[in-house]
Amino acid sequence: MKDFPQASFPPETIQIMTLAMNSALAALPHPVGSARVQSLAETILRSSKEGERDPSTLARMALLELAISPRH
């Protein structure tokens, strides 16, 4: 993840990000490809870095960004 080389989060935030990631992954049909997992993770990391701390909001933002991103 090229945009997060110096990112550091306290344990509470990591727990929130984990909840968000699990929720976002559960909303997608299986199997979920690695590109989608990476996209979700990057959005959650970026949004957490910007201060968002609600796991539902983080998951929703990640899924929305995934839905509007161009497919390769």
C-alpha cells in the first residue's frame, strides 16, 4: 500500500478498522479477489487517517468507493 508507509494507529483504531474491513468483506459476494480486498483496505486506512472512527461509516465508504472505481 504505497500511500501509507508511515501510517501508525493506536490499538483502538486498529480494532475499529478491523470491524469495518470484516463488515465490508461480508457484504461482497464470495470469493473476494485480492484487488478488491486491497481497495477496501486502502479506503479504510485513508479514511481512518483522516479521522473517521465509526466502523459502519468506514465500511460504507469503502464499499461505495469500490463500487464507483473503474474496473480493470
